[in-house]
Amino acid sequence: MAKASTSRGAGTPGAGGKDVGRPSEQLSRGQRLELYRWMLLTRKLEERLVNLYRQNQVVGGLYRSLGQEAETIGAVYALEKQDLVAPLIRNMGAVLVKGYRARDVAMQYMARSQGPSRGKDLNIHFGTVPEPGVVSPISMLGDLIPVMAGVALGAKLRKENLVGLAYIGDGGTSTGPFYEGMNLAAVWKAPLIVIVENNCYAYSTPTSRQMAVKQIADKAVGLGIHGETVDGNDVLAVYDAVRAARERARSGNGPSLIEVMTYRRKGHAEHDMQKYVPEGEIDTWVQKDPLDRYRRELLEGGHAAEADLEAMEREVTAHLEVEIDAALAAPLPDPAIALEDVYAVPNRAEDFLAPYRNAGGSAS
């Protein structure tokens, strides 16, 4: 199929193939403001987590999405409630839009007993299906693609009105599972949407040093599926592309590969000092900040006044105070549950915990 390359996205074909305009043109004022709130909540929550990380409250690493909020929020917002999402660790906004609370994310990062994984795992390694519809990430990048191909095929066989959406980084598209999963989805015409986050680096390796194609969307040609490149810092462009991809998928036209051009303004994790980044490169991308850009668009388009956005910022800040306080007040997990939900056969956990019980430890 031909590859489309666009900044804000083309119109969506309606009955008879006529262009019915961009999907984002149908968004109400309230929906446009909601998009901004999700982006703002994502950024401010991450900022709070950075402070907690520096206070040794966060266990393990912290992976920022600074500069990438638009592509995450725009993609998930374009889906329907029943659709399933497979995020990566930099897609915090996706789990928020799908229904997890800010305190859930904070408790997960701080390994609290009331977090989604009950303190057994960290960052965005959690999910529940069918509600709220999040498929837990897999640390081996690329391996989620064949999983989501299977999810999408299952939905097709059961004639369910849902699609699967998976995120993958530019580096992840160089893995075998990515190609295998995408090829299966293409052959099966599975209702799958894959967002490729081209943020210029796979950890510290520039995209130009790990692949020969100029645009990752070109890989769609070899798979025989729709592929396009959009401006990942334009939340409405991403919304338009995913909304159109969902329509194609539900019409039986198979998967789409959407490359979003964006930039990771922080290192791979909070400990990464980004010494591999050329001088001045980050400053260039600061000028393309997705929140600043969308804020200007809301104001210039008459969708909001300065007072509206300032009130929203205060509301989000106050909301996060409550959420973070609740997370900090949550207890750490009891060591007695360390092996629960780990072994498929429950008595295996019992066997391994027996020595600790006999020793009179906290597992007794």
C-alpha cells in the first residue's frame, strides 16, 4: 500500500470514498480541553515523580516522556473505551487515559502494596484486561507486537468491535519479534495499530546508525500494510492518524504502522546524563514542546482563554497533591506476599516460603 506522509493528517474517507474532513474537526471544546488536561497531568505527575526519585522514594529507574506527551495522549484518546492498549514505560499518559489513577502510577513506582502490581514490579509494568484495557508491557522491546497481533486476531475471530494499539520505539523496530508480529497481523488483516515512536535515539544510538530507511513508516511497504509518518508533537495530527487507522482496521483493512516524529528530551532514564546528545539539539526541540504548542493552538483557535488554562493547571496541581499524598501514605508490601501471583501453581509459593515461616520471620 502507498505510504502517506503528513503533518496534521488527511481527511477520513466516508461513504463512497468522499473525504469527510479530519476527525479532530469533530472534537468539541470540552474534548479539546480534555486532551490538554491529560497531557498536563502526565507531565506534572512525572515532575512529581522526579522529586520523589531524588528523595529515594522511587524504587528503581524513572523513565520520562518529556517532549513525547502529545503522541501518547493523542493516540489513546482516539480509541474507543473497549479497545486494548499495550504501552511502553514512556507511555504513562496511556494508562491514565485508560482509567488508572495518578496514585496508582505513583504507588507502582514506589513499590507500595496497594499499587497495581502490589510492589512486585516498578514503573509502567502493569495492566488489566478487559477493564481498563491495558496489556502489561514486556521488558524485551518488540515482544509485545506479536502478543498484540494475537489480541487483535482474537477480537476479529470473536467479531468484537475492538482494536489493539501497541507502542514501539525506533530501536524496537529492529527486532525479530517486531517483524514477525507485524507480518502475522498483516497476513491475518488483524485490527492492530502500531505507533512507532521515532524519538531519534534507541537508548544512546541515533536512529540513523541502526537502520538504513529514511522513515520507519517505509517498513510498512514490505509488510503490505498502511504506513504513514506524522508530527508526533502535534496531538491533533496523532489523533487524526489513529482515528483513521481505527476505521481502516474495523473495516477489515488490516493493521497500520504510524511513525510519530518526536524527541526524548530526557535520557533513557533519570540516571542517563545524555552525554551522547550533540550540543544544542535539546534546545531545538524545546522550541517544539507539544504542550506549549497545543496551548497556543487552544488560545489562538478560541477554544480557551488564558484564565481557563490557568484554572486547569491549578486544578491538576491540587489533584496531584491529593494523589501523591495517598500514595505516600500507602504501606510497603508484606514480605509474606512476595511469591503470591508469581507461580502458576500456588503451592509452589508455599513451598518456597516454608523456611522463612519456620525461622519465625515476617512471613509467618
